[in-house]
Amino acid sequence: MGVVLATLGGCGAPLTVEENSPETGAETVGTERAELTTRTVVLTPTADAHVEAASPTTRFGSSSTLKVSRTPEAQMYLRFSGAELPAPGTVTSARLRLFAMNNAAEGVAVHDSTGVHTWNEDVTWNTRPDWSSSWLTSTSGAVSSGTWVELDVSGMYIPSRYYNVDFLLSAKGTDSLTFASSEYSEVGLRPQLVLTVESGSDNPPPPPAPLTLSGAQVSFAASADAFVSADTPNATQGSATTFKVDGAPVQEAYLRFPVQGLTEAVQRAVLRLYVSSGSDDGPSVYALTGLPWNESSVTWSSRPSRTGSAVEDAQGLATGSWVDYDVTDLVRGNGDVSFGLYPTSSDGITFHSRESADAALRPRLMVWTGASKSAPTDACLTRTEYMEDPLSALHDTYAAAAEPDTKFQHRAALRVDADPREEAFLRFDVQLRPERIQRVALRLYAVDGTGNGPRLYRATTFDGATTDWNHRPTPQGEPLVDLGAVARDAWVELDVTNVVTASGTYAFALLPDSTNSVGFTSTDGEEHGILGGAPRLVVTYESAPFCSYRGTKPSGTTAWVRQAGGAEAESSRHVAPAPDGGFAVVTRFSGTGPQHVTSGHSVSLHRADGSVAWTRSFLQAGVVLEKVVVTAVGNVLVAGSYTGAPDLGKGPLPQGSGIVVMKLTPTGTVDWTRGFRAWFDTTEDHFDNPMDVLDLATDAHGSAVLVGTFWGYTDFGTGPVYSGKPFPYDDTYPNSYVLKLQWDGAHLWSRVLATTSLTGTQASSVAVDAGENVIVGGEAGGNTDFGGGVVAARGGFVARYGVGGDFGWARVLSAPRSDVSSVAVLPDQRIAFTGNYNGYLSFAGQSYVSREPDEYDGPRDALVGVLTAAGGDAALRQFAHDGFADMVVDGAGNIVTVQDGAGSLVGLGDVGGLPDTVPQPTLAAFGPALEPKWVRVLGPMFMYGFSLASSPEGLVVAGTLTQALELDGIWYTPQARRSDVLLFKLRK
């Protein structure tokens, strides 16, 4: 299930490999184990020795004991090495164990140093490696003779293959200490390195985290519920006080809820049911289709049909517990909504129905929407914003009664169970921000399912490194939350808003409520890449009111908004204007799974009001569509890259890797495709090289003009041309091409922009002026020939080529560490550009200095500038932020940019009010002399793929919606909790 919502109420050889977690499967009724394996591996040294200052030339490598001392000084060394650990997975904890032969008031210090690797058992005091106390890894306290000294060395990286781990030990106190060595006669007392090795390779990545909740919960009672049985096909069960779901005989249940009164977009919806008789494998929830059904008359023979795939699936469900099904994907607004419960096993289950005598146990549909807001009407569009601040746990661990001395702070999962008793603990150090707190939730990710989850308590503070069963935190007070059923591979949110009310330390305990064990991903489990979904204390704030707009209305205000999306994650890639005031959009699909893996693309043509004229999907593997333009007669040109030999509708592209250009007719039919591959051959090998499209433009004749990068050779139709760089290698960047294809795909002209410098020359933007001259912008390496001879300077450049490809001029910015990211043509045919630079820059007779000019890797300041049609300096503005994501010239002839935050730098006054860590798309318009016209700050939104298109009435903005967004008083949420495309028009 998506989310459970709980609210307050031989020498060196491994000696042993122990299976430390049960096999996959249900241990007890209502429990489902995750595919997380935990094993203990015990290693003995491949080498050990000690050295003594009093005997500077003596070798002690064959001694049966090891010694550390401060007076006289003695040090000891141990090495553990091998080709491969016997247990696959990741080392999550390591303990060095030494058997003490005498008493000492203080123990030993363990050091890890790169220099320690240069020793063997012939080491002496005079040949010992250097070391420093700053390399301290772990220490122990007092030591008693005849006991094991155990030191936590988990901070060291220990690979699973070709491991070679060295330790240097020194005495902490004045007492000398003697330990059994690897030559000691009693094998069981020799030094040990005890490793915990964990693997979660079979665990799927977590699904998308729950959306931010800004509004209060609204609860709806069922208006109808019933179940039907295959063995009694004509019987009605709508009046029963319970309903059943089973696989033998097959029984299905249906529920209907009247969702009414919602005024904002749904952010979350949960179907909550009470289990009156449990099951090892609970039912799945589906949407219903087919004929309407009536509670009093529905039978097996007249039952509705399910549609699509399961939106949620429960596993073990305990009697007397609640189960929450996340049905957000099925509840999109007001109206009747029906759900079907379908069996997944023959272990039947019974739920209380709406006819239950106990009203508190009847089915409920709980819905959260965006907080009610009105569109701002004041001059600066004053608004507030809701923001999530997820805090990581400072410590998280668990303690086990069966292993009272074991510390589990590095384990991949936090275990909770009643038999054997296991308790989990989390600690957060909270520094609250000054904004108003809307909600605080402890968010966990369950890797096991249970029919009856744990209870959450406040606890005394603790340190994970010292926590075991005998030294565990103490629960305090009554339980804060009592979890019911918890599904495997699901998010759990426990509301602690009434607890976390001020900055400070907050410790929590998860104590078992049944023998149905459960596990949650730990911080170490995520950090080691074993599992996803580490604990977070998620604080949702409402910001103070802030101005989101400066300027003169209606410029920059919203004309309309359109949201496009479905079951698959979909993201915006590029948007381009159409001649009739409409626009075209390229989007990318990323499947329905938790990980975004490209599954296809779509190209759509929209009318001026944002409605869709047509959409064409391209699901071929190996294709990445990036850019789109619309010609003067309405044809749509699309470009991107490919691998293999995909067929986009006009035959396979040339085998290899390269770029593709495609023409669609005004009705969306594929007219032609062209593929150009990149390669490099040696006498022994053939390399298919990367080749990319970075921008695409068109002219009055419908030509396709592209810029991008490539390695090795390519052939645009006139014979192979060389990029100047054979293939990708370390710390190098590719060179570029400029390509113009005729309206029918025939080659017109092409150029290679090449340098031998490591940075390469990258053409990243292209535009076409009224005379069909081609304007190219990018970043040049030194000694690039743009067509008029080699230019020694490096940095951001703008170059112009004639309609037939003849060289016009090239302008390279004077700052070597600079780039040009976008170019566009103004109505008077001057050239607008955006870019970035670090260092010192001269432009139009003025000097500019970046924030950290003398730092080679210092931040680059953003630039927006204008060149004359002949390439001369006209105007420039500098901004102390990280650059522009896109730039266009709108219908009023203004230069419009988009960036992440920093709206107050535009020059129209303070605007925006969120922390820098929150992505905040900010659009700004500048006049022909770069005077600011207006600036508009949007809510939190994904900046990747954010793009702009000019429109006669202003501009169209395309972005990717990955979380709840409020715009002009209306909430928008991704329909499948993954990502949707959001399109809106701003007035000029």
C-alpha cells in the first residue's frame, strides 16, 4: 500500500557465516517478510604483529600475543584481507574483537591510516609505518583479563570483494595490555573482525513519497457496500453487518462513497476498513466499471467489473485492526466513487460494513485537499506557500532481548517484534523554522508487512552507538499512535504535530503490539544503498505572506492553466510556439514504477487556449526526444537522440547511436525521419559514440536547424566529418555541429565547431532571424574556428551564419570562464542572449566582476545581454544567481527568462519568500534596453525541463508537476503521485 496514516491517539578465512534473519515468508499470521537478508561473517587476521620501542629491531610477528603500551611504548597491527566475503551484500557494521590476557584501567585506541598498509609481520619499531592520533576510529574503556574487548570499527569502508583492512592499535592509559594473537594456541581466542553483511537486492525501490498535506481531513461514510459469492450467484448480501472477500469460494466486495463539498484538488485519499476476521493475505483494491450496482440487489451474476490494475494490495491483516488503502489515484474530486475488493488468496477476510452496530468501526473514506485559498488580487499578488522540511534521524537503532549486548545501530532495518522482543528507537534533533507549523509527521518505510503494527511512544534520549537491550531508552507516557495493519513496501506516516512544538531533541520508541513483526528502513540502510526510505521527521510549514509579483498588470499574470497526465509519470521536455498562437510540446513518459525509467515520449499540438489538437506517442526503445519546433505552415519538427535502429514510422534508423530528426504533418502523421550516427573506428575496434541534440529552430521555409555535440565521426550526407575528439574519456567534453536540413529532410549545410582543448566547444542554442541567418550560442574552447579563422579566446560565444551557411561573425565573451546558454532574436533583429560567467568581464565599455572572481571553480553569475545584428555590444545585466533555465522573446518583444529563485535581484523590489533550498521557478521580463518589466514567482516546482514559448498574447510555460502546487488560488496535484505536465499562459 502507498501510505498508512496514523494520527495521535584458516588464517584470514571466514570462521562462520550465520543466517541472522528468517527466510522469506509469513512467520506468523498477519506478517509478511521482506527480502532483506542479514548475515554475520567472522574473519581472523591474515597478518598481525606488535612492535616495542625497547626492542627497536625485534620482530614479534610470530608471537602468540600482541602488546600495546605507553611506557615503554608498544603498538600492534592487524590485517584482514581476502578475495571475496562469503556472504553477498554490503557490510553495514564491523566489530574488532580482541581477547585480553591482563587487566588495564584504560583500553586501546584503534587507528586507520593510509600509511598502515605498508607493513608485514616482519615489522619492527624501526620500520613501523607512521600514524597520527587524528586517525582515531574507535576506543574501548577499562579491560579485564580473560574477557573480550570489542571495538566498533563500522566507520571504515570494507568492500565485499578484494577487501584489505588494516588496523593500528595503541594504548590509551599507562597500563600495558596483552591480547591473544592469530598464533595463539586456542583458536577460539584469536582476534576477530565480526562483520554484518546485509542485502536487499530483492526489495523494490520505494514508491513516490506521499504528497504534502496542506488542508484538513474530510471523512465520508459509505453510501453502499455489499459482497457477492460465486457459490451463491443469485444471493444478495447488501444488508449484512460485515462483508467478506475470499478466494475459495470466490467472494468480492464493493463500496461506494458520495464525495461532496470539496473545493480544492485532492492531495490524498485513504479507504479505512476495520478487520473483524483476519487473513495472512488481504485483498486488493480496484476501480470499478460496467453497469451501476445497487446495494440491495447486486449479486454475483449482476456484479460490476473491475478495471485497470490494483491500486493497493494488503498482505497480512490481523483481527481487530484497521487497514488503510491509499486510493488517491481513484479519488480526483466530487462525485460518487466506487471501489472493489478482490481476493489474492484463499485465506478469506471479513470487514465491518456500514451496517455494523458499532458506528466507529464502519468503513470511511478519508480525503485531504489543498488548503482553501483565494486568488490574490492585490498589486503584488501576496500569497503564502506550504513547504515540507524532511529531517533525517540523528540516531536510529533497535534492541533485541535475545541479544542483550548487541548494538544494531548500523543495521539496514529497524525491527519491532513481541516474540522475540525487539524495540526500535529514533532520535531527531529539531531546529524549527520561524514559519507557522502546519503538520509534523514521522515518515517511515515498511519493508515488512504486519497485520498489527507497533505503538509509538516518546522516549528518553539516546546514542545509537551505546544502545543495546540493557541500555535502551525508556518509553514515556501513553502511546502517541497505535498503528494497525502495515503493508510491506509502503510508507507509514505517524502524526506527531501535537508533540513537536518547539526546537529540541525528540526521541521516539516503537514498541510491539503483537507477535506480528515489522521492519522499517533505517538511516544506514539507505546510506549504504541497501534499502530506500530512511526515517524522516517531516515538518510542513506555511510561509509568511510574501509578494509573488512585481510589475504592471496584466503583464505576467495567468491567462489559463492546463494539467496533463495519467497513470504513467510524465515530464515536460520542450515547448515551442505555433504560427496560429498555439504551441507544441514534447513530453517524456517514465512508467508506473517507483523508479523513473524512460518508457516513451509524446508530441502534442495545442490550440491557443491550451486545448489539445492532437497527440502522437512514440514508445520505441532507445529513443530520447528533446526538442520541438513548428514551421510556418504548421508542420512539427522533432529532434533527439537514439541508440540501436528504432523505427519511428518511416523505417529503421541507421544502426548505432546518433541523432534523429522527424517531421510530423499538421495533423500529426509522420512525414519523414532522418538519423545521423556517430562513430570512431580503430584497426581493432568500432565505437558507437554519443551524439546529442541541444537545440532546434526553423525558418520561413520549414527547414530544421540543429545544434548539438558529438564524438568521433558523423556523416550528414556529404561524407564523414570529424569532431576532433575520437571518443569520450576522462575530464573531456565533446565538440559540436551545426546542421541545416531542407523541409524534406535533405542536407543543406553543416559545420563542425571543434577545439582540441579538454573543455571542447559546445553549441547549445540556435535561433533564426528574419533574414534566415542562423544564430548559434554556446561555450567555446580555445582555438575554435567558427568559419572565419581560428579564434584563440575561450568562453561564451555567439556566432552568425548566412542562409546558406556562410560565416558572418563570431563574438566570444572576454571572460574565459563563461558560457552562452540561450539566444533569441528581438523584433528589431538584435540578438538577445543569456549566459553565465566567473571572473572578470568587459562589455560595451563597462567592467563586470563575479561574486568570487579569483576562484577557478567559484560560482558563475548569470547574464542577460543584447548584441547588435552585426555582433556588437548593446546592453548587459549581471545577476548574482546560478543562471537561467530558458529565455524567449514574448509577443510584446520583451526578453523573458526563467530561473530558480532570486526574483528580488530583477530590480522591481522584494519578491518571493521561500528558503533557497525550495525550488521556486521565477519568471522575469526585460525590455529592449534590459529594463525590468515584471517578475513572477511560482510555487515549488521541478525546474528540470522547464521551458518557455512565445505567444502573440504573451508566453506559454511548460513544467513538470511533482508535488502539490497552488496557482492563483487553485491547487494542482500529479494524478498518479508521480509527475504530470503543467502548462500555463502568462499575459504579455
